[in-house]
Amino acid sequence: MASAPVTISGITSPALLNWRPSGALTLWLAFVAVQILDGVMSYVGVSLYGPGIEANPLVGWYLSAFGPAVGFTAAKLFAVTCGAVLYLTARHQWVAVLTVIYLLFAVGPWVTVLTTAV
């Protein structure tokens, strides 16, 4: 006995099964993933080497004022919020540029520092 596809608000289940994220959404998710990587690696780096290793003076101020957990969370939430504004206003090329910049100048150096940690 075959049954009809389930319909929820006009969307049938086969449509849900065949859904693929757009290029812009994939880029946005990559940006968020890079922010999470940077935040986690920054937290680990500051835990190992102290707050003086943080190169961004604004983030360094957050760390001294609120501690590493709150400081990095605030900084990353701010970055993700700014990225969301760019994504939602269809400035996807800037999301791409910022993702690459964070990979090269934030995540890359942390990978180097943390892989050479004793």
C-alpha cells in the first residue's frame, strides 16, 4: 500500500530530502565555522601562554575586563553578527573575503602556535 508524501505547509517530504544549501549559505556556514575555530584556538592559546599572546588589542581588553570565556564569546558573537548582516544584505563576496582573511591571519597562526606548543 503506497501512501502519499507527507505535506507540511505545502512542502512535500521529497522536496525536503532533495534540499541542498545554496553557495551563499555554505559560505555563511564556513564563516561561522572559522569563527568558532578561531575562538576555540584563541581560548586554548591564552590558556597555555597567557593573555599577552592575543594580538588584537580590543579582544585583549575584553579578556582583561571579563576573562577569556566571556571575552572570546563576546568577540566571536560580534564577528558572527557582523557577518550575518553582510550575508542577509547579500554581500556574500565580503563574507568570502573575511572567511579567507580569518583563515590566513587568525586560524593559520593559531595552528602554527598550538602545534608547536610543548
